[in-house]
Amino acid sequence: MIIDSPAELTDAVLAELEGAADPRFREIVGAAVRHLHAFVREVRLTETEFQQACAVIARLGQATTASHNEVVLMAGSLGVSALVCLQNNATRGGAPTTANLLGPFWRQDSPITEDGGSIVRSPTAGDPIFVTAWIADSAGRPVAGAVVDVWQASADGFYENQDPAQADMNLRGRFVSDAAGRIRFRSIKPSGYPIPVNGPVGDLLRAQGRHNLRPAHIHFLIAKPGYKTQFAQVYSDDDPHLGTDVQFAVTRALIGRYVSHRDEAAPDSDVQGTWYTLEHRFVIEPGESRLPRAPITGKVEGPRPERVVLDRKQLP
Ligand SMILES: [Fe+2]
């Protein structure tokens, strides 16, 4: 088709989709073309701005490595990840979903760990925490035999893949739920952490005057044949950034009670001083059990990255 006007252009691109055999592909790419063209028209995108946009997208890919995923961080920072999660895990029967974002830091094949075992695999500062998670179906029945992957950042705010000082797979482990649908493990109380800001995501946040902090949390990935694989994060109720999470991921169903204990005997006799407990209940739905594609596959090499925290501008 010879193009004589901007209006004809959109029609010409959409017409080429008729050659696509997959109807879902036609639907998704067709909507993307229509919305992209409408976006260019609405903001009257200049040639310079178009070149800048292409450069940002290219940098997202170039900044993504085996140990870092800038694309996932950007999707989260624009609220797209949270929208996809909420749209696909709707409230059922009045109970809000316990599903949440997978995030950019899940690694496959973390060590299978015995019930009640520790996921601290190299010396790691922080207060001990004893976590109990309960897995149930939507009728409230316990789900036994679910494989539950857990992972978290250190008290310094680094996942082991970001931090050469931590052992491989530190603060990561897999557990199998018992007949009561329960898993238990020992770790250290997580801290909130800044997401990396040395790439396009940092440019976005600085331009908006946003901080780059995530409230403290522990990640869970729950898999069992016959059930939709669930990703979840349980946020610490004492974190000051629950309302301004840079990834827009905090929901009320996922704010956990991190209970502090002092002058009480801990479950493990080596624990002194302050320690914590967390109990949380997850509801999984019938569906397809399928592990996601891991956003990262290994640990960073070289020095530990600098910890950079951006200030949040006070909004009127
Ligand atoms: Fe995280």
C-alpha cells in the first residue's frame, strides 16, 4: 500500500495482521498498534522524542544480564506488573487474592530444605525470624505436597545474586508443605531495599522525584499440580514505605504481622536478644501448575554494587 496520509498508515499496518494465523496474536498486536499510533498522535511525538524513546527501550535490554533484569524493574516501576497481577488474580468470594508480583530476583532450583530449616547459608547480619506459612485451597482445605520457594534480601538490602559477599543461594530455599498445608523455616528479618537506579529505571524515578525503595518483604512461589502457580510477597507491617512502594505491589492481603519477641525462649536455643515470628496464610486456586521463566540465572561478578537511595519529593 502506498501511504498518502497518517490515517492510512494505521490501517495499512493493521491490514498486514490479517496474515497472522493465531487469533490471540492478532488481538494483542492489533491493540498494541492501535494504542501506539494513538499515543504518538495524542502527544504529537517529535522526531527527537522518538529517538529518545527508542534509546530507552534499547538500554532496558542492554542493562539486562544474567544477574539483573532492568525490563522487569521498569514494568514494575510503571505499575504494569501490578496491573497484570490484579487483573489475573481477581478477588473471589470476597477474599482478596494473596497473589503478587514475581519480581526480578527469583532464581530456579534453590536448595530443597528440611521442615523448619534455615535459609541462611553464609554469615548474614540481622534479627532471626521464624516463619510459618499455610497453604490452603479456596474452600479452606490444607494443600499438602506444595513446593514452596522462598527468597529475600539481606538486612543490607541485597539479594545474593547482587552481592558477591553472600553464598550462592543465600536466603533462598524450597520447602514442601505437610499434611496441614504448612511450611516452616528460619531466616533473618528482611529489610526494605532500594532497587538499582544506574539504568533507565533510575532516570524515570529521578525525573518524577520518586524514591526507589521497596518495603521489607519475603517472596513465596507456591507450586502444586492442579493449582495455578502463585507468586506472593509478604510485607512487613512496621515498614514506613508500605504506601509508596516503588513497584506499586503492596495489597492489604499481603501485609504480614512480623511479631517481635524479647526475653522469650526462641525455637532455636542459639538465638539471643530480639527475634521475630511471622505466620501467613495463602489461598491457591485450581489451574495450571507452571513455573515462570526465571528473570535471572546467576550471581553478579565483581564488587558489590553501591547502595543508592533516592529521596522522595514531597507532593502538594
Ligand atoms: Fe523482593
